Amino acid sequence: MSTPPPDVDGAVRLTYALTVDDLTDGLLAQSAAHRPRFLRSPLFLTAVAALALAILLGDALVFHVAGLNVVAVLIGWVVAIAGLVFVVHRVSDATLRRLPVGARVIFGLTARILMRGTPTLAERTRTVVDGTGLHVTAETAGWTAAWAQYPVHRETDGSFALFASDRTGAQIVVLPKRGLAEPDAERLRALLATHSRRLA
């Protein structure tokens, strides 16, 4: 095992063993950060769903239901869809991590393949984050990265994900929040705010 870096004032220390869920969380964070903002808008999703419903049911309703009833049915559907979209957008990342939704399944499979192909990812790891960058010490290896190597990040309910660039497919470092002592989350946020750009 490599010798851990010396303690530095203001450094934040994490101890963890990366899991498939952690890696999935990082991959989802990267995907969400690169999704166009309008695709995350409840208003946009509601409009699309309402339009699709009108196209699918419009002709049938027009021919079989009186005009005012058509409007009432469509308004009811729009309200129901808007409510569903609103609820989905209010669900926390922690809840989404437990749901078998499309992106989570795909990225979960990717994470399993990565973890199986690189077993050292699951080793017990100590990471020290300070003003100079990241100092990572695992059971069989250790490495150091300056902040310039991971200039962007995104926070989720379960982790801090650091990226080598703001492009899709950039290398990721996932720092699970469970590896932090309780007061250290704010200190880590402060370090990230100083040295790394946050992705929306």
C-alpha cells in the first residue's frame, strides 16, 4: 500500500470502497450535466406529452365525443401529465437510484462491466482533497491529480463527481459522500467551488 500524503491544513479526507451504485451515480451525473436544459424542463415534457396525446386520441375523440367534452378530456390529461412530470422532477437522486429507470439500468450495466474489468476500483480507498488537488491511496496503488486534471464537477445526493472535462465521456472520479465525516461535506464543497467549475 502506498504511503498516504501528509495532512494539510484545510484538507478533506474520505475513506470508502467504491461500489457499482457509486460509479453509476457518477455516470448519471455526467449524463445529466450534458443533457440540454430544455429536455429537463417539466413544461417542455408536459407540452410534448400533451401533443402526443392529442395526436393519438384527437381524431377518435372528435368523432365520438361532443366538442366541449373533447376539450375537458384533453385538459384533464394535460393536468394529469403535468402532475406526473412535476412529481418525477421533485424525486430526489437518492430515490431515483433505487428505481429501475432506463438511464439507471444502462449506466448500472456499464458500471458493473467497469468494476468487473477493473477490480481495483472496489479496493478500500483513502482520498485527501486539498488546495493542490486529489491524493488517492488504495490497497494496491496510489496517485495524485492536480485540480487542472479535474476542472469540473457535479454534486448529487450521494456523491461528488469530478470530470476531466465538460465533454461527454470524460474521465470521472467519484467521491461518495458516505466516505466523509459529517462536517467535511461543506469543506469539500468550498474546495470544489474554489478550484473546480460546477456543472448545472
